[in-house]
Amino acid sequence: MADQQYDAQTRIQVLLEFLHEREMDLEDIAEQKCTKLEQCVQLRHYEIEARQVSMVGISILLDRDSEMVFS
């Protein structure tokens, strides 16, 4: 009987250690996913900013061309 109780306690301890390791793995994965998501958001901001700068450049060129036509 004592052997069965010890075996059960050992198995529970092994399972708890396994679960703790999996929890640590999942926390690492979640942190990596969060970092990637933050990078994607930053990239999107850069894309929007680049598009705005491009539109300003096009607007300046169009204004300059129209000034040349009317000059």
C-alpha cells in the first residue's frame, strides 16, 4: 500500500513538473507572438507614414508642374 501511495505521489510530482515546463514554454511562445505582433503594428505605421510622405511628394510635384504650365 505504501508503495502505491509513493508511486502515486511520484507520478503526481512528475506531472506537475511537466505542466510547469509546458507553462514556461507557452509563456515563451506568447512573448514571441507579442513581439511579432508589435513589430507588425510598427511596420504598418511605417507603411502609412511612407504612403503619406509619398502623397505629399506627388502633391508638390503636381503643384510645381501646374505652376510651370501657367507661368
